[in-house]
Amino acid sequence: MDLKLKNKVAFIAGSSRGIGQGIAAAFLEEGCKTVITGRDKLALNRAKEIFEEKFGDEKVMAIGVDLSKEADLKKALNDTIEKWGQLDCIVISIGSGKSTSGWVINNEEWNRVLDLNVGTSVRIATAALSFIKKTKIGSIVFIASIAGLETTQAPLAYSAAKAALVNYASNLSRLVAEYGIRVNCVAPGNILFPGGSWESHIQQREKEVHAYIRNEVPQNRFGTVEEIADVVTFLSSERASFVTGACWVVDGGQTRTF
């Protein structure tokens, strides 16, 4: 299926590794001009080299930036417009599940987790909207989590933050629909990739992890980065032109949403 993304411009927030990097690769495969971003400049440059070798340097722009800082965020978006003259697809793949376990969480930890997983995403979307609403077409996709949809073993603050992100995206979709902009979420389940948290868990307690997957995931396996990326590129494309305000769950059947 041709997703009609060729020569569109995609800005992938948090794409130097893991799911974000896989999403960037998928956009490049579709012929998109793609901006990759990250705070870890070593990882970002490594991703850039991989992409340039496969897709050519004219399709890839790497920006080492802390998108939680408003001035840096605006500069990154301005640099994108200056280079390619447009901004069509925004994917926000940032956040972390690392947080205090249990229900006793101090204010500092709550604020840190909420700002990392919700606040920064909101700021990125708000800044990006000032550019894409002028074109009367565009897409924003947030990477959420099944932890924001039902009870899991994820930390409490992280789960609450992802729930807030899903709700924010749903409400935002109604507010920007008049500009031709669509807003959706993708909620991944257990995704295994090099350097990810599940790789670490397997190294520490392999039997318990595989028992968990066997008991909780009907498909009895981890998901892949590519499976998340395929959904994100579809939602960002004209093929999903009547899809907005949705949260697509990609978890092998783990959540019981029906």
C-alpha cells in the first residue's frame, strides 16, 4: 500500500534509539524527509549515520536538542522549516517508565514524571501546531502506553502520566480538527529492542519475564519496533484521513478493551 508520504516532512521527537528510531526508519522507507532528534548526541549521530548510509543524506536531518526547553524546541522546528519549507507529520516519542514503585511518591518525583511524559509532549505539540495549522493539513501522533489504559505492573506515576497524555490527545483532536489536523495516540504493549528496559529485565530474570509474557499476552511474544512504526506511519498518512482522536493499541491482545 502506498501511504502517499513521499516528500512529506516528518519531525520525530525522541528518535535516536528504540521505538523512535524505528519510527524514523519507517518514514524514511516511505520517502519522507525526516528530522530525528535526541539529547544523546552520540546515539543521535550513530542513528544519522545508519540512515544516511541507507537513504542518503538529503533525506535526513539530525538535531541534538533537549525538547523540554522551549527555546531549543522552537529553534529545532524553525530549522526544519528553513531546510525543507514545510512540516507535515509530528511524532512525539518521548518519556520514560523509570519511576518510584509503590504508592508513596514525593512531589518532586510526581512533577518530574508528569513533565517528562506529559508536559514536554504538550509543549512540542503546541509549538508544532503553530506551524502546521497554516497549511490546513497535518498529523500529530503521540506514543502513549497500555499502562495509561488499564492496570499493569508499570509505576503509578508513569501510568497516570500516560493516561493524561491519551486524554489530552483526544481532546486536542477536537480543537484542531477545523484546521485539517488529525491527532492520534499509539499505545504500545511490551516492545523488545536493544538497550530497552525489557532487554534489561530479561538479563536479570529471564524465566519470570517469559512467564509474564506467556500469561499476559495472548500472542505469547514481545512486539517489535517495526510493528509500532507501521501503525504510526499509517496514522500519519492520508490513508488514515478519517481517523482522529483515536488511541490504537498495539500489544498482542494484552489489554482487554472490548
